[in-house]
Amino acid sequence: MKFATYALLSVLAGSELSGTSRAFAPWTALASTKPLHSTLAPEAPSWVADEDNGGNSRANHQTRTSPSVSSRLKIEVQRDVPNVDDESFSSSGGALAMSIEELSEKLGGRGRAQIVWDCYSIGVDPANLFGRVIKLGWDDYETILNELPSQRRSQRLGPETLEKLKELYQQSFGEKVKKVEGGVATLSHISRAKDDTTKLLLKLSDGLEVETVIIPWKGKRSTLCISSQVGCRQGCTFCATGKMGKLRDLSTSEILAQMFYALKIQRLEELPEISNVVFMGMGEPSDNVENVVRATKILTTRELFQMSASKVTVSTVAPTPEAFKEFAKAPCVLAWSVHAVNDDLRKKLVPTTKYSMEELRQGLIDGLLSRPINARTCMLEVALMRGVNDQLEHAKELAEFTQVLIDRVPGVKPHINLIPYNDIGQHSLYEKPLAEDVVAFQKHLQSKGMYVHIRSTRGDDKIAACGQLATSKRPNMIS
Ligand code: SF4
């Protein structure tokens, strides 16, 4: 799952950011603007800071100001994650969902496949760059070439290869979808808060919309929050996306199109490079497990999006204990949206819960035990709501619950993230917690030796929360 309604938002007294958003209705409206750099330097989501050892998962990803392009091919050693064989996933949904081997076979050569991925990994559609009629939007042809690895800068994809590339998308999405940009997805709206949190709304080929959010951190790096479904069937009572119901799953390509566009915007707007990806946007990842797992593999494959698996986090509300086992096999950090450990209260917050918290915890334990001892970092996430689950008694229950996990999983390092709920407005049943209650909650857990952070407010305007932009554009879908 994710944090549809609150993930990026809200706030502790004193850290609350104020300001207005800047919304750019058609994406093209932003083209003529200068990058909007904020003087605010908000804190990173705590787990970003915790995970961050000073390096960058996409150490090779270049911004316009980066001097070295060839360094883009260097990959950070993935110490804390399961090894993933590049060939262990199969294709679905066009070139963006294919391994380099699969694409090489389809295009008739590894060099061609690598050129395609050179482009995707900086948010450029090769169909645009090498097409007969070049349409690059605000992208500048020479700048793009300079972003590509030097050894392939002079190489081009010919008409025959472009035709094959087009057919790969048509086979998956129908005649009209011929490429990623303007095909699999079209950027239809972009908004930016004062802290530079940038929300993208993508229109899919069937007209549905999905959102993704770039969250810069102290001007150094950014986290990308992506969606796995349009809507969500889990119906968490505090979540805007849950009120939409599930409209459909996203294909692997549609999930990765969010990364593609985020890389484009990050590059063009000179936002800090994207070092982390979190599946905390719209949708419950375990309800679309095959496509999410494949997307994590493509995100973390050397020739593709090149991220470290320790920088890709999949957050699930855990509809079943098996959800953890599936994601334990994927190259990602596991995160569990716990919210409450008392079964009755949990059921009120996550009404689709069918298993006891003990059973779900056992699923997490089994999933973590299936990993190497040095790959057992996990997150426990709790959205705190005033007078509902933010009191000392709840902190005590959570501490006891977490201690069992620690006792049973050698090497586990649970990071508890407290997320003060943000009132999403007219549809909200809940209120944001008092700052003193949040701090007391944190202190109790810390007194038990647990690693706890309060997630800071990001995106300081009314549409900054995950789930809120899409839902605000179709109010008739909200009950
Ligand atoms: S309803 Fe779905 S998207 Fe919203 S919090 Fe629950 S699992 Fe996440």
C-alpha cells in the first residue's frame, strides 16, 4: 500500500511548511518557466535519511550540471538486497518493461537495446529523439546527446529499429500506442509546492489518470513516490485513494512510465537527482504483485534504471501474510503499513483486513527470514490520527508487537515511521494529531530501544498528498 492520503504531507508543529502551490495546467505551461527553487530545506522522509549512507543509488544518473556522463554506467554495489538475475523476469508491455536481453532479441542487437535504455534512463523517448520528425518538447537535442554515454553518442536508431520498437508497444497497448511519451502515458498536469515537491499527473492510454510525486530533499537528492494502481480496493478509512475504489492495475510499463517522466522533469527542472523510489502512491502493491515485482527488477537492473535495491521500497498494507513473501523475493526494502496493532482498531482503519495482526506479523517474519541476514531492514509505518491511534497505550502495544519481530528475526532492523495524519479536507473522518502526542509516542518507542522517526511534512499545499490530485480531478468518484 502506501500512504495515499498522508504520505507526503503533514506535519509536526514547528515543521509545518506554508505557502501556495503553483499549478501548471497543461504540462507545456511549465516549459516556459524557470525552475522554481525553494529556499526551504525540508527534512527527508526519515527512512530516506536512515537508508542514506551518503551515496546515491543512481550515482550515475546525470543532471545537466553533471560533468561526467560515462560514470552513469557505474553501479553501486548492492549489499543489502537479494541478487537478481537480469533474465529472471519476462517481458510485458513494450520495451519499457523488457530486460536488455529481451529487447536485444526483439530489436536484433544488444547495442540497439542499450541505446533505447540510454534514452529511457534519462527520460527521453527514443522514438522522439531518432524519429523522422523530431519532437522533443522543451528538450534540446544537443543537450540530450551530451547526457548519453560518450561511446554511443554518435550512434542512432534507424527506421527499421524504430518500427520494431513501435510494434512492441502496439502489441501490448493497441494500435494507437506507439511509444512511451504520449503513448503509454502523457503528462497532463504538474504542480509544485514551495518546497519543490513536484506532483505529476499522467494520463494513461485509456484516459485514466495516475499520479507520481518527486520529493526533493535538502537540494541533494529526491525520492520518487510512485503508484501501482489507479485507485485502490483496500478502502482504508483515512485514505483519499481508498475512496475511489480500484479502477485497475497498472502494467509494468505504466508503473515505469512514472519513473521515465520523473527523470525527464528532474533533468529539465534541475531538481536533485532521484536516489530513492517508494511504492507509496495510489494503490496496494500486493494487489498488483506481478507488475510491481517486475518493475522493481527493472528499476534495479544495471543496464536499465540502475538503482540500488536498498533504495527501492515497497510499502504494503499486507492484505495477506503472503504479501510479504512475494516482496521478500524482490529487490526492494519491505515496508508494512501497520497503523494499529490492536485487531479491532486495525480493522476500523483498514476495513479489508482479514487476518489478525499476529498472522500478518508472522508473514513478515517469514519473508524476512527468507532473506540473507544482512538484507532484513524493514519499515513499520503508522499514520497517527488524533485520539484514534496516537496515545501512549497505542505506543506501548506497538513496542511489544515490534519486539516480537526483533526477537524472532536475527539481524532485523525495523525502522518505525510515524506519519502525522494530514486532514485531507471535506472527506476526512480524522484529524491530525497533537504535536506533543506524536513526540510522546516516539519517545516511548525510543525508550524501548527502537529506531523511530517522525516523517516531516512535504508538499505544503492542498494537493500535495498522494491520492489527492487524482481524486480532486474526479470528485464524482469519491463517495
Ligand atoms: S486504501 Fe489503498 S492506497 Fe489507500 S492507504 Fe489503504 S492500501 Fe494504501
